[in-house]
Amino acid sequence: MNDGTLIKLRGIAKTYRLGIQEVPAVRGVDLDVDRGEYLAIMGSSGSGKSTLMNLLGCLDTPTAGSYELAGRDVSGLGEDELAAVRNHEVGFVFQTFNLLPRSTALQNVELPLIYAGLPAGERRARAARALEQVGLADRSHHKPNELSGGQRQRVAIARALVTEPSLILADEPTGNLDSQTSREIMALLGELDRGGRTLILVTHESDIAAYTRRIIRLHDGRIVADERHGPQA
Ligand SMILES: Nc1ncnc2c1ncn2[C@@H]1O[C@H](COP(=O)(O)OP(=O)(O)OP(=O)(O)O)[C@@H](O)[C@H]1O
Ligand SMILES: [Mg+2]
């Protein structure tokens, strides 16, 4: 599916400042991603993958360059505007799930809709639908410690989906899962891809990257390879 450009990065750089020390984490990245693409970002530890993901997800702002997300220049936005873009356009999935421990699966999935200001009834209904979509309708009232690792990640994916974002970002989504559970999570992400979602994931593992259709390799904060390939059967 291709109905236009979702992401346009030009000369994007991020330099962290620690006192007098400057750490250039991302150094001049150009990248175009169309709606509906499914891509993996690979690269060794410290190559800038998480920094780039944070920039893509509007969790952080670049020190140089421009970023257009869904047709809007977001590189110069302030905190509040960025938070609004994030809430509207981006769903996040993390290696460590990042669920609220004392809230049920349903409440965790509802959370982004509370930020979005939706009324309670609609929130509940949409969260329930998202949980159903990830195959967890029967676990809505479980708290994270009453779920398996794979189920926790499904809840996190439901939470990422529930606002119908333009973009889903996943930083090492299978990093804390065994290989069988990783395959199940990748199968679920594959379903979202076939449903037309735009997905970007970070992974160290080439067999995880092989589920996507495009692999970008970072080295020292720069893109050194950008390969497209067919999806894994
Ligand atoms: N908040 C920060 N302050 C200062 N330097 C940082 C900060 N975050 C990351 N860095 C530095 O920026 C560089 C890129 O870090 P980043 O976390 O993006 O790497 P990564 O590719 O995600 O690595 P990993 O595979 O280990 O997660 C590293 O040299 C790191 O030390
Ligand atoms: Mg990282």
C-alpha cells in the first residue's frame, strides 16, 4: 500500500551535550518512508538507533535538520505541540513493555485515549476492540504481573494501536521474549502491516528484521545501507 510520504527526514542530527562533552548520536540522516511501509533499523550498540527512533516518535527534537511527519514540519515544535503530535500520530512499543503495573490490561490500553480526551464509554469500547485485535479479549481484567511476557507485549501493542496512529514505532519489541513468543509477536506485527499500518522497528537480530520489507543500517549515527526485500513467507 502506498498513499504518500509519511516521513521525510533531511539532514537530521542529534548531538547530546553532557557538560562540556558533545556526543553526536545521529549525524545527518536523510530518510523517506511512505505510508504502509514496514521497516527495520539495525546497527551495533551505540550506533544511534534509539536516538533516531526517539526523533521519529517526537519524543525528542533534532539539533539540526528537518522532519516532516504526515505533511507537517515537526522539527521546530515545542514540548506541548510535540506531545499533541505524538498522541495523535505515533504508537510506541518498547522492549520492556512499559505497562502500568497496578492497572489492568484494559486500563493500560485506555490510557492514550484519556490523554486524547475521549469520553469513558467510547474509551472502554475502543480499548476492548484493540485487545480483541491482539487476541487478548479474555485477559482484559488481568494486571501485567498476571500475564505472560508475550501477553504483556500484546497489551502494549494494543495500547499503541488504540489511537489509530499513522506510525507505530517498536524499539526491540522482542528483546525480552523467547524465540517462540518472538515469532508470535512478529506474526501479530505482520498482521498490522497487512492491515496497512506503517511500522518501524529496531532490532539487533537479522531473523527479526527479515519479517520486514526494508532494512536500514546505522553506523556511527549515519545510514550506511538501505535495502528492500520481499517479506518472509
Ligand atoms: N541521553 C543521552 N545523553 C548523552 N548521550 C547519549 C544519550 N542517549 C544516548 N547517548 C549516546 O548516543 C549514542 C547513540 O545512542 P543510542 O541509544 O541511540 O544507541 P543504540 O543504537 O540505540 O544502542 P543500543 O543498541 O545499545 O540500544 C551513544 O554513543 C550513546 O552513548
Ligand atoms: Mg537502543
